[in-house]
Amino acid sequence: MSTPIRVTVWNEFRHEKRNDKVKAVYPDGMHAVIAQALKAAGGMTVRTATLDEPEHGLTPEVLAETDVLTWWGHTAHGDVKDEVVKRVQERVLQGMGLIVLHSGHHSKVFKALMGTTGNLRWREAGEKERIWTVSPGHPIAQGVGEYFELAHEEMYGEQFDVPQPDELVFLSWFQGGEVFRSGACWTRGRGRIFYFRPGHETYPTFRDANVQRVIANGVRWAAPHAQQAYNCLHVKEAMEPIPAQT
Amino acid sequence: MSTPIRVTVWNEFRHEKRNDKVKAVYPDGMHAVIAQALKAAGGMTVRTATLDEPEHGLTPEVLAETDVLTWWGHTAHGDVKDEVVKRVQERVLQGMGLIVLHSGHHSKVFKALMGTTGNLRWREAGEKERIWTVSPGHPIAQGVGEYFELAHEEMYGEQFDVPQPDELVFLSWFQGGEVFRSGACWTRGRGRIFYFRPGHETYPTFRDANVQRVIANGVRWAAPHAQQAYNCLHVKEAMEPIPAQT
Amino acid sequence: MSTPIRVTVWNEFRHEKRNDKVKAVYPDGMHAVIAQALKAAGGMTVRTATLDEPEHGLTPEVLAETDVLTWWGHTAHGDVKDEVVKRVQERVLQGMGLIVLHSGHHSKVFKALMGTTGNLRWREAGEKERIWTVSPGHPIAQGVGEYFELAHEEMYGEQFDVPQPDELVFLSWFQGGEVFRSGACWTRGRGRIFYFRPGHETYPTFRDANVQRVIANGVRWAAPHAQQAYNCLHVKEAMEPIPAQT
Amino acid sequence: MSTPIRVTVWNEFRHEKRNDKVKAVYPDGMHAVIAQALKAAGGMTVRTATLDEPEHGLTPEVLAETDVLTWWGHTAHGDVKDEVVKRVQERVLQGMGLIVLHSGHHSKVFKALMGTTGNLRWREAGEKERIWTVSPGHPIAQGVGEYFELAHEEMYGEQFDVPQPDELVFLSWFQGGEVFRSGACWTRGRGRIFYFRPGHETYPTFRDANVQRVIANGVRWAAPHAQQAYNCLHVKEAMEPIPAQT
């Protein structure tokens, strides 16, 4: 695909305004850092949208012009309007890619597409996370080594209540004793979904080169390819002759 | 499992009361025929529930005592209360098996668990359906031959908008030229879900010996095994020592 | 990937020399027609190799310079040397893509990578095949409609003895009453494998525009992305301290 | 299934005869301990077979009477005759269950069925392993909690070169910093295969109650259900009329 991938980076953007620790790490919001990284990766045009904009910045027009949407939310999942959730879900089913980041595992959008609770174990202790590649041939693992490390992160542990991934790309080891399926792929309708675990708001995770590379790889993987319309048929359109029933 | 599987057979039960053609085929409702077949299969205790009962017959008490729920709905998906849909979904995620029959592909319960539209192609022409076994070693195919036929059925054709099945058991060939993934398995949370295509209300499909066998096999496959609770952890409970951050 | 994909089109090339009917359809061999189509698709450099060349044309040097190998064999699977089979398998596990065409389902290479017999039902009756898209968002389905037809083909029917595909892209309907999983994807090691059913030697299937498009899409999907080496570790290299056992 | 499952426990049985440390842990061989545990689990008849018996104890007669085979090998994979490997593979494809234990990941049988190298990272340091349940509703996890621990085990780490599992049941955390897909399910032909990681010969792993429970659950899960024969068809047997080609 030689035309650029049109990415919309969505962020809840509340922690960064209210919490000094987070503000110090992401003064312009996590979305600004993610968007900057994707621009630098090349081959993409990037815009951002946040919760407190009208319609959360996700109007039908914006979604129609979005090939891949990235989603970070945490403290205000309940403030996302059901109408917008439905709109995003429908757009994914029609082919828009979706990259769900970190605490987005509990977003309405992700839960609607998975059909499960998205529940998991967690712990905030600033511990070490080592992310192992289990599918080294997968496009999302391109350029990532056997593993990479984050010195300090929130822990997410199994059991992670999601449908079994179509493809599992990364597994995390945590210093405190847990493991987690950190990079996982699903297809829903025509849309591709990638969940990527790292990204707690109090750590500079989105400034990490490996994390940025994985998100960019995820965007490229999730970008839509084909588009077709659904149809329903009536008897007169049968492709082969069906004798009348007696 | 030597204790009987507790099955609840749910039916919309509207067509059978209003349409003479359907009434002639299923005078006591499709649920009566399905329940009778499951009782005859052995190893199960079976009750029924229908849309027009209070809470659609699916109170928290009934669901708590149900190991596997079978679901047939068609004309009144919209009449199923969201509260009951949520209750059924949660119960599946906790481990209750779910057998979705025919037009149940568009039920709120199935769509909530799949995250997709459940859309498909269809045609009512009373054509022949031949159902092929693609996973002959699967428990749901036990006792079914390489294929079996239904002389007259409604056609459902691809593309069927569901997540890729964890296991595909049956494929249908239709006289008019279509194919369909007719028997498909998913796990959501701790619950197992089996979708089985045949069962249009105007044909005696649920009286067919092969169809009855597959539904009974499906119930046995979907019956819950393990039960565990979710937990979240706090830092003091870390399994391995984590040095304090400086 | 802006550098061209290096494709090697492998053909048994025996039927075309011995059977007048086949020769009439493919005077220069099926590989010539497939290679021509891939060149026309763009973004690829294409060479061919055939069974009766030294080492079947698949020397270590040729394989090292091949990103994606396509394979057509039928009457002489047994003549392919085990040494070459092993070489191809190892190259796939290291990341080379593999497109297995039609009767290649019984090739030593495919069976070694699948671990199953590759058995299926078949019938030569020149019947109609209609190929349905079940994963419309998949890159291999790009540009293909809801279905396409081949007026005359050999029939392959289920049960097809292969591991459940990672992704199922196409299903075939046959005039004589069978169905088949006609387009299926697997990953083995770092290599991606696509099996595509059509292509009996007596029909001009490889001249069909849809078939050519699917094979080109398959090549693009199977082209390798990442490359990493395996390692084994010794205790002194443990990433975290392990106290000595007492 | 009320008739007992017929299990054959296969062991290389070399370490236990040659290495005093191993002999101290398993004086009668690992197979004796595994067989004893399966007998105690109930519902099974259990025999054993070892490498140095004629035909490795796996004659056609023994395999014909085996519903599920468990396999432990390590130092002598190369001594297993190709003829017996082929026999076991064929029997699995026909429906026999296979439980592959620990270093069996490099056995000829497992590699033939997977199509991959089975390579992984490893380290012998007697470190702690914590095994997490990721599919709590799966029959193989029945009765196992959120996790269980082994105080001392050999480490196996990702990337584990196997096809993506049909179902992933357990993940391991290792003290030294690695993770591993420790419990994984595949179906090949009609046969079910379960790989379970723990079981280094120098530790009393097969005496652990959780390990014994998982192996017994695995045997029950892998026991065959249905049996059908393959067929090939000729034109005269077409199910639907095919007009003669002109």
C-alpha cells in the first residue's frame, strides 16, 4: 500500500491534566507522544482525538477517514458514550484496524468486540517487565529481538479474560512472579485488532523505542486491505436451479 | 461427569402459536421436541423456558441451576430484555455452556458474545442441505458419518460474520450454490459456545435423528468442567520480592 | 517492503510433456503461466524450477535467494528427494513463504510441514466449482468478490486431513455435492504457508484472472518480515539471579 | 465414556539406569510413577513400554489397544526407529491421543506431528517455576487453581518453535526471567495432542500432585471419541447430477 495509512490516536487525556506525576512524563498527553512516534515511523498520516472533545473527537466523518484507530483509556471508560462505542465497533467490523493499548482492556469498545470481561490481575509496584517474542515471523515482531525490557511498569497478570487470540505475538514476564499475553491479534468482521499491554500513565513507556516500534508495526498490520459489501439473497437469485417443492 | 447435565432449552415460541404451517410441524413448540430429544439422549435433566414467561423464564435462579442453555429465536430478538441478555452473557463467561441454533445467529446474546454482526446470506426455498463433517475426531461429530442430509431447509450462506471459530466441525453444501460453516465452536471466558445452523421453523429439522444427535453431543461438549474465581492483586501480595523504587 | 519479493515457481512438469490434453492447455508448462502472472502482478522477481533439473532446481543457493516458493506436484511426489524436502522444510521454518497448489496437498513438503496425511475426497468430472470468500478482510482475499467460479475443475471434498487452519480464507462449493476448505493459512516456524485448491492440469485454471490474483495475493502475504536466530541459554546467563541450590 | 481409557505410558528409561541422581528420584523409572498416578486417578487401564524393549514396546498390537499414549524421551531420541515413529504418527492421525512430556518436545514423534523443530531455550539451574492457568474453563485445567509452583525445575523458555496451539492452557514463569507456553493442545487428523512442559529427570516433578492431576486430565481430554474412515470418490458416485462435458 503506497498511499499513507490514516491513523487516529485516541486518548482519554484526563490523567495528564490532573496528576502531576503523569503530567511530568507526558506534558502534552500520551496521544502526542504516540502520534509523534507514528509520524516518525513513516508511511502514515496521523491525527489525534480525545475524550473531552465533542463526540470524543470520533465523528462519523473522522472514523470514515481513519484506517487504524489506537485507543488508550483508563479512569473514564464509563464516560465514553454508547453511541460512539457502537460507531467505532461498526467501523471496525467494516475494516478499520484497532490498536488497544494497556488499560484499554477494560474499554467499552474492546469489551464489545471481544464479548468478554477483559478482566485480569494487576499490581502497581513499578516492577520490571520483560516482553518475549513468541511469533518471531509475525509482522508485528519485525525488528524486535527475542525480548525487550521495561525497567518499571504496572503488572498485568493472567488469567486475562479474552477470547483465545488468533495469533499470540508477545508474552510478558514480571519481576513479581506473573506472566501475561502481552501482544495478541484478533479479526472481527473485516477489521484487525491488536492488543498491546505496556503503557501505564506514570511511566515513560510510550517513549520507549521498542514500544514505539511495536505500535507502528501493529498499525501497519491492522491497516485494511479488502472491502466488500454484505448481501442477502432471495430465492429468485439462486445460483443453481432448485426445483419447486411439491 | 456422572451427575446429570442440567439443560435449559430456550425458545422464542411465537411462530408456533401464530403460523399454521409451523404449528403443524411443532404443535407444542420447537422447545418441546428439542427437550424430548435431549431427555432421550440420557445423562441430562432438561427444562424449558420461553420468551413470554416472566423474565423470559431466565431468572438468576434458573441460570444458576443451568449447565447448558440452548437458544432458538428469530422474529422477536428485539423483545429480549437487555437485562436478561447481560445475565446470560455473564453466566456464559462464568462457565455455562451455550448452544445457539439456526436463526439465533442474530440473537442479542450471540452477538454480544461474538462482538460481530452475525450477518449472513439466506434464502427460503426449501432446498437440499448436505452437512459435511470436517473434524471427524471432535466430540460433537461423534456418531455422525462423513455427512448427513436434510431434504428441505432454509439456506444460510457465507460470508458469515463471526469470529474465526476455535474449532470448525461441520460445513454445509446447499443445492442452490452456497456453502456455510454450520457447526462452529468458541470459548468465551470459562464458557463454551456451539453454533449449529439447521432448524428453520417450517421444517421438521429438530425431529431429524442426526440433528438431535449433534445437539446432544454439543450439550455434552459445552458442559462446564472447572470453576475458578478472578482476583486482583496488590503490591504487598507480590509472589516474588520487588525492591522498593527509588 | 519496497524491494521486490523473490519468487521461485516450482513445477513437477511431467504431465505437460507426456499428456497431449495437458500440453494443449499448458504448452510451456504450468510454471510458465504462473510465473508470467506473478511478473505481471508487479513487485516480484520470478524464476522457475522443475523436478527434472539437478536437485530439482532447488539448490541451497536458490532457496537462500527465495522469499516465497510456489509448489505444484501430482504424479511424481515420490521422486522428490528426501534431502531436498528437508532443505525446503528447514527454509520454510526459517521464514520462506510457501504456496501449495492443488495436488501439492500430497507432496512430501506439505505433509512434512502439516504432520498429517493431506488426504481428501476427489472426483474428475469437469464439474463447476464456486469459491466463496469467508474472510473478506484478509489480504489474500483483496480484490476478490464474494465468490468466483471455475466452469470446470476436478472436485476435492472434505474431510481434508490437515491441521485446523490458522485462518480460513476460501470455501468451495462443487456441483456434485461436496464442499472444501480451498484457501487456508498456517504459520510454521517463521514461515507462512498458504494452500490454494484449484489447478487441475487438464483445465486452464492458472489462466483464470481470479486464480492469478489469489496466488499473487498469497505470495505477498507469505513474504517474510522478521528474521531472528534461536538460542539456548546456560545458567550463567540467567537474566535474574538464581540462588544456588543447597 | 464408561469403559476405561486404555493408556500406554512410554519412557526412554535410560537416565534412571545410568545416573545415580535420577535413580534416587525414580528408582523404578519415571514411567512407573506416571503409571501409578494414572491408575490412582481412576477410569483408566494403564500399561508401560520402554525404549529398550523389542520394537520399543510399541508393536502394532499394543498401539491398536491404546487410546492414549504418554511420551517421555530425552537423551536417546535418535534411537527410536523411524518405523515405530511412523506407526505412532499414523495411529495418532487415526484417533489415538498423545501426551508429550517435557523433553519429548524434541522427540521424532512430536516433530513429525508438528512439522517444526520443537526448539526452545533452556537452562539447568534448579530454579522455581510457577505455572499459570490461562484457560480456566478447559477440561485439562479442571481442579487446578490459578497457578501452582514447582520449587526446582529445568527452565524452558520462548521462543518455542511449535505451530500456534489450538488451545493454550498453561503458561510458565521462571525465576531466571523467562516465560513458556507450558500446556498446549493440538488436533492432528482425528488425534488430540497435549504437550506439558514439566518433568526434568533429576527432580521429583512426576510425584507432584498438580502435575499428576494435569496429566490425568490430559489423558481424559485426549481420549478418542469418533471414528470414521476416509474415502475417495469416483465420478459415478457424484451426489448430484453433473451433465456430461461437451
